[in-house]
Amino acid sequence: RVLRSHLISMAATNLAARFAGLRAPPRVTRGSRSIRRTVVTVRAAARGEFASFFPDEVTALEEPAAVEMAKKARQVSVAVPGRDKPVMTSCVSSPAPKGGEDVSPFVLIHGFDSSCLEYRRLFPLLTERAEAHAVDLLGWGFTDAGDAGIGDYSPEAKRAHLYAFWKQEIGRPITLVGASLGGAASIDFATAHPECVERLVLVDAQGFIEGLGPMGMFPRPIALAGVNILKSRPLRNTANQMAYCDRGRFATEDAMRVGQLHTFQPQWADATLSFMKSDGYKVAKRVREITQKTLVMWGRQDNILDPAYAERFAEEIPDSKLVWVEQCGHVAHLEQPKFMAQTLFDFAGVEAKVAA
């Protein structure tokens, strides 16, 4: 029993450390008991402002950017070939503003065990000059596959779902942005469907770590227990702390709540376990096959993925540019969103200046 507990804890910690691409906001300290009661009343009244596919815990979010992003989220019915029923796909989308019709749409792909809320600070900046979509991958975020009879959440299934979303909702070449494990998903998609991707952006991306290690080989009861530990506050808080350079400002309890929110979805544990059993993404050999113009962005103080990977991406991708993000950990889109937005506009040839 002790060994089993140790294995579960070790495996869950390993997953979080390797693939965390968490989130963050400024914390508001609560004062008296009467204030707490007032806050609870306001939160309860606010439930109707969010889509029904969100768990009730959404009302606990405090950061304005997270609240606004959640309010804008919707589910679209996406027909995926080979599936009996459409997949209700959660996303936040914004059409091109006046003058931005000719700019390639930005499609934002979140990291491991995350959601589109990860882009809550970057997304509004991008929509000022371009069409943008933050999409929840199959089996993660708030994309509902539980009622669609989908038991396969492998990289191949995620790719097929993303392609179906692109074909239905966008239908023209995009600038694909992938953060952390979302980088591996983006490499997988860009090399499989080069006609869909005009430009590729890799943000502290995973690409050279193959598979998921021993987690994929554990018996289901042990693996499922390990997955459920990923939901725990202590583990989420640890990964949250690892994600940032300025932890005092960004690694808050509310950030942890944003990052944990999707784990309350009914299909979350089974979907995560299915992904683990598939052994995850293996794209290292495909990095050299990337044909798109590629921007590599990397936080100088990334404590989750070695910054040496940034230089390796730049060396192996034929048409690439490396931009270091100073005073930044693993999540540039959360810690330095204005710098990242301006860098993306420059990369995409968009004439726009984001206020410092």
C-alpha cells in the first residue's frame, strides 16, 4: 500500500512537472467574515452569466481577465469523421476587426491538462487587430466528449478533432500558436496538415521529450488514482509556482483555481487516462519537417522546460526565429502578454503597437 501510494504520487508529480502550462492573476485578500458572505452572494448570483457547460466552481474566479474570457466561451458542434455524434467543442472566438480581414487568424492551443482560459491575457490583445480562436483540445478544457461516445483522446484523435474544427470554423491558413505541450500538438498538426498552417509559433514548447514515461504502463486503478492526484490543490499549487518567474505576483491561489477549473468536468479523469495510455506526443523526429515560417518564444527563466530546447528548435527548424522573453518563466502569454502580442503582430506582419 505504501509503495502504491508512492508510485501514484511520483507519477502525478512527474506529469505535472513535465507538462504544466498553468495560469495566474493578482490576488485579492479577503477581510472580515461579512465581506466573505457578500462575496459568496455575488458569486452565486453570477452563475447565470456563464455557459451551462462550466462547472459551478467557475463562480469562484476573481481575475477580471479570467471572468471575461469564461463569459465569452461557447461550445460549437463539430462533426469529426468516424464519430457517431458531433463533439461539442469549447472555444473563445473573435472575428477579424475592421482592417484585419487579410491577417491570418490566430489559433491558440493550450498546454497539457489545461484550457483556453490559459490565454485570457493574450487573447484580448490579439483581437484588436486579427481574428482569433482559443480552442480546447479534445479531452481537455471544456470540450465535451463525454456524451459523444468518444473514448479515444490520443494525439491522433486530438489532431482529427482540431482539423475538423479548423475546416468548419475557419477554413483558411492560420497562425498556429502552441504553448508547452500545446507546442507538440501544434507541431503534430502543422506537419500533418501543412495546408492549414501559414505560420507556427512555439512558446516554451515541448517537442523533444518523447512520450509519457512509465505512467502509460501502470494498471488502470493505479494510473487513475495518479490522474486524480493531478486535480489536487497541493499538486496544482506546486505546478503553479513552477510556471512563473515573478511568483509573488502571478502564482496566486486564484491562478490555481483557473488552472484547476476544467478538472471538475465529468469526463476529465477518463480523458486524461486515455491520453496517458496512448503514450502522448512523439514529434521530435518531425521538428525538421516543419516547413512553415516559425517563431520560437522562450521565457529566459523557464523552470519547467530547459531553455536549451529553444536553441535546439531554432537549429532544427529551417525557417525559424528565436525570441527570448526576459523576466519570464514557462508561460509568456500569462506573464508577458503585451510583449508576446507585439511580437506575434511583428511576426505576422501586422502593423500594430501594443501599449507597454
